[in-house]
Amino acid sequence: MRFYHFLLILLLSSNLPCYAAINPEHIQLGDILINKNHQQWYTVHIVALDKNEQQQAVAHSIIYQSQKHQPTLATLVRSNIANQHAQIDINDFKDWHRLAHKKPTAAELKGYIHYLKHTHFERYVHFTGQNKDKIISTSMAFDKKANDEKRLGHLDNAINLYKKAISLYPKNTSSMEHLASLYMETDRYEKALTLFETSLNIHPNNSTGQLLLGQCLLHMQRFYQAKRIFQDGIHLFPEQKALFVHYHQCALEEQNNQYQRQVMNL
């Protein structure tokens, strides 16, 4: 996936007598690069370098707001950051220029670390020097405590604990489903739907998640989508075919009832 396509139109050669254009292959972690286009200056700070899924070199960068005057280190402050993290094809920096070289600070790495945590958890653990097993066990402990709070009727406490579990370990699909189910029970269907979809994206072969997603759509009266989810469940999880057939029939009946009510009100 390519990010920030506006960078592609900034590759026209600029008249920068103070700086030689940089060869993208020579870009290093910590480089601060600038370019001028249409009377605007653009600045990025390279905080990490690696390769994407297609094995293309990418630069993880902080993007600063464009400005009319040539940037200096003094103008590159947090209040001027437009985006804390973006992946940019290294070749998009052709004809850019190196303003300076500065090792990224812990604050400047936050966007990249957030990206790793939610996209490449193993690399996140390695990069931050944490213990993966400890993270997961702590997350599951939050989930267990949240379940206890829910049973006691302390729903706000349960919600906060589920959120902590997910924040600590973004792949904790059990907590996602528990929180989404609680949202569904309290009629917060949009929030529930987002969590169910996220959970299934992480673990698509999860029959419980498939069923809960369909039920959520059913409650939202999005009957066509619910039927599709239940229909998929029939084929994906034959051992639970009867259950998915039942809910598919429920969705069909509710859709027909809604149609009949609309006709009667004409």
C-alpha cells in the first residue's frame, strides 16, 4: 500500500543551491529531508527504514506541515507535525534534499511504535524490549477481571478493563468479543460492529466471531448483510451449520416483516 500520494507530485527538481539532491538509496535513519514545490516547503523526518510486503524499501517518517519559508531545525517542533507516522516509498524522495541528520527521540518514535504495536506485534515487542508472554498474560488478567466486573453488574468498570486488555495486546480477540458483546447488550451496536469486524480480521476462522458479527448486524436491522454473514458461516463452519441456518432464517423473517410493515404504512 502506498501512503501519502501527495508526495508523488513533489518530485520535481527544486532550485536549492545550499543542498545537493539526495540519492534515495543513501537515505539514513534520522535524516531530515526537505523539498520545495509550488512555493511551499515540505519536510519529513525519517525515524525507521525497512521493507514492505512487496520487499520495497520504505521510510517510516514524521511529516511536518508545509510552510512558505525554508525550514530550519528551529521550526521543526511538535506543534508543526501534520502526521506522526507515514510509510513512504523510498524512491518518492528522488530530488529531495537533506536538511540535517538527527536521531529520533522517544517522543518522535511514538507514531512508529504505535504502528508496530497494531500492525507487527512481534516487531513491536522486540523494538521496545518487552516480554511478549508477560504482555499477553497481563492482558488476559485484565480480561478475566473485566468478566468478573460484568457479572457483578459493574459495566463501566468492565468496559474500561476490556479496553485495557485490548490496548495492552491488540490481538486479544477474546477481549474484543467480550467488549463487543457488552456493547451489543447495551445497544451500542456501532461500537460492537467495529470490534467484531476487527476480531474477524485478525482471526477469520473464528465461528463464534462470525456468529456474533451476524447477530450484531441483525440487531442493527441490516438484514441483507446479516444474511450474507450467516450464509458464509454455513459454508465456512459446517460443524455449526444448523446454528447459522437458524440465524439466517431469522434474518430473512425479520427482513420480510420489515418489508410488510413498510407496505402497510404506504
